[in-house]
Amino acid sequence: MLSLANTTKPEDILNQKLDICGLELMARLEDESINLCFFDPQYRGVLEKMKYGNEGERQKERVKLLQMDESTIKAFIKEISRVLKPSSYLMLWIDKFHLCEGVHPWLEDTKLNIVDLITWDKQKMGMGYRTRKQSEYLLVLQKTPKVAKGTWTLRDIRDVWSEKIAASDLKLHPHTKPKGLQKALIKACTKEGELVLDPASGSFSVLACALELNRNFIGTNKSV
């Protein structure tokens, strides 16, 4: 991992696996300098409400992660709003609880607008008191001004995305997300050489996708 404290030039922190606080990282970024952001807050909104007693290894590993409280999530999103370029996108991962309850309090004092929602069908049945959990949700937010033309270039991304995560990838991080979807969104919303931010990178799957597509990346796996 590369520590930001050890760098002297901006290019030294591009396309690296940083290990600093995500808020500290974003505080050093210029206003309106980022073309696309992915953000997967470290919370367990559903897990905290469902105490099954028979959680699998992935759930147990998720519970061990340091969790963000609501004020921390709002601070991250406010900084993301500041560093995103006008009309650029934030891809925000949410669970079923936040989908139902809403995330509007997170968006206060930002220039972010909800413009779409993608349901990720993980093709693997999970836990649940009633229905069994099989999906996660990617909320698509766009910084003002809202405009689709010229900001979203692919027209074949479905709002239900089916992709199974390999067991080997799940071992890297319990919050691993689908690389196929991430690559499609990077292609749709950025051009080669542009900058993708992930301030809570986890396994750095967004970094791998960005490099494969000849985009630049900045991010850290130490979100708090």
C-alpha cells in the first residue's frame, strides 16, 4: 500500500492502492476534478436488523469491518459532490433497507440528484426472514446539471444486471462487487485517461477495471 504522506507529486497517488482515510484523501483533491466515483459505504443496515444466529463466513467477515455511521457517510458524499465535475456520476451501493427507507438525508447540502437505479442479481441466494436476499442495488446519482446526452454513452446497460462473483474474489473482500458492471459503467461515463475515484475501495476491483480500460484511478481502502 502507498501512504499519501510519502508522496510529493499528484501523479504519485494515481493508480495506486492507497492506505489512508478516504476523507483525508478527498480533502486533498481539487474541486470538480473527478469524472466518475464509485462509493460502497461500510455499513450493515440489513445485518444489524437481522440477527439470524447462523450467518455464513462472508457475513461474519462483513461484521468485523469497521462500520461507517450516518454522519460519516454524509461527510463522504458531501466531499464526493465537491470533487465531481458538473454532470458527472456517483455510483452509490445501497442495500434493501436503504432502498426502502430512502437516502435523501445523505444528499443534503450536495449537488447530487438521483437519476437511475440498477439492481444487481448476484445469482446466489442469501439470507432473509421472509424472502431470501439475492440482490443489491446501485443508485445512480448525477451532479447538477442533470443531462443524459453526452454524459452516458452506452445504451445496452440493463437496469437488472446478472453477474455472479467468483469464490476466489469473495475471499479477497466480503463486499466484492461485479467487475463486469463496473467496467460497463466506466465505459459509459468516462473517456480514456479520465479519472475514476473510489474512496472506500475494499479489494480495489474498481482500480483493476479502470486500468484495464485505460482510465486513471485514485482511491484508498481505509475509508475511516
